[in-house]
Amino acid sequence: MIQPKALQKGDTVGLVALACKVDFDLIKPAIEVIENIWGLNVVLGTSLTSKYHQFAGTDEIRANDFQLMLDDPNIKAIISARGGYGSSRLLDTIDFTNFIQNPKWVTGFSDITAVLCHIHTLGIESIHSTMLKLFMQDGGEFALETLRKVLFGEGVNYNIPAYSLNRKGIAKGQLVGGNLAILTHIIGSNSDIDTDGKILFLEDVGEYLYSIDRMMIQLKRAGKLQSLAGLIVGHFSDLEDNEVQFGKNANEIIQDAVAAYNFPVCYGFPVGHEPENWALPCGREVRLSVEENGVWLSEGLK
């Protein structure tokens, strides 16, 4: 995997909304953080102030924003404003030729999972992380700092407490993953990722429990689980249930889906639709150690 160059103070980054519309006033504090604390210059996409029904402008506006920022050699990273829905509508219209020749960081999560996965198929790292809309979210200060660290080349070294459902072991491989609904959505498309030998991370929000089960079965039937090196289960937030209850929570559903395999699994990792959404460099070679007294995720394979 190609790792884009680390940012340095004085670099320029592009800010874009590839999916749902944003309230520009709400992201002004995030722009101030990028400029005044991180020491970067910003280029604002037209999509940040555009609206077309639920989207941040028409597909053409959002795609043009993304294309211009991918092609501009002065822009060293592209930071997403928010998710929602709509980024996968753009991917087949984007020309990634210049991006492949001059890679840069692309960041985001949730619906932006489709973009990150597509970039993964090009052999380039990206960053699953908090977005502009959430920069100032209460309780998300450390998550924001993890994004800054990855962008500036300071790396990943995380430790979390043990969880009762964890399956112990050590895994080594590339990080891939993101939003469960989007990962199932892109199966069979040009953005579909190969998970063999990799460490997959999953998260989701606002789904019914039976839908979580259905999507995990889809991953299993599509061969996305059987050859994993390891699995990281993040936040599954604001889930719903039918009047006739499904009978298992999200972690138990996932535990059941991977019961036939023997790779290490950790639950409760701070990634997803909660303030604690730690930055994960997709495509980065990492070591996942799930032990009795905790879980460690760090760069390198030693």
C-alpha cells in the first residue's frame, strides 16, 4: 500500500461534503481548528454550502468538488464534512489517474466508507476518522487528536480494556473496514475490498438488529469473513428492535457470525458513531493483540 505524505504546518487541505448537506455555520469551528491549531491552509469546496434535497448539492457539484481536490497538487489532504448518504453515487464518475500518481490523504467515516474502500482498491492508504461536523463534539477531543496524529505522520498505538466476548490471539495485517451497511452495499462493485488476511473493523448506527444479522450473513456468504486475520468490533449505536424481539444484541450477533472461525476478535473498540471515534489508517499494516488484560493495536508487525 502507498502511504500519502505526512502533513506539515503550512500545507493546504481541501474540505468537501460528498454526501448529505451540511450547516456551514456548524463547521466553522472545525475550520478554525484546522487553520489556527493545526497550522494548515484550507480550500473550501462548493459542496459545503450547496443543497439539493438531502444532498450537499447535486451529484455533479459534489463530484466536481472531489475531482478538483484530487487533481490539485497543492492540496495535500481531503477532509470530509459529514456522511449520511450519497458518496457511492459519485465513485464511477471520478477519474483517479492524478490521485494515483500523486496520492494524498482522504478522511471520513460512515457513508464515506465507500470512498475509503474504493481508494483501498487503488493500493493507497486513507483514514477512517471523525469529520468536520463532529470536530467539536463533546467527548471527542481525543478522537480529533488521533486524526491530527495520523495526518501528521505520528502513527497509531492504541490500548483499550478487555471485553467479556473477546477472542484472544494476535493478528497481523492491513486494516480495512468501516460502516457495516456500506461494506455490504459495495459488494460486487468496483469499490469492493478483498478482506483475505486483513484485520477488518466494523461499526454501524440506527439499524434494526435483524438487519445487523442480515448484513453479517451477507459478509459471511460473500466470503468476507472466513479468511480474516482478525476482527475489530466498534460502536453499534442507536439500534432498534421489532415488536417481536430478535433475541441478541449486536455483539452477540457478530459473535455468532464468526463462531466458526478462529481469528482473534475484540469488541468495544472506539470507532463509529460515537464521540470516541479513533482514527484508523485503512491499508496500514498493524498488529492486533487481544489479551486477557486488554487489547493493543499498533503499527508494524513485530
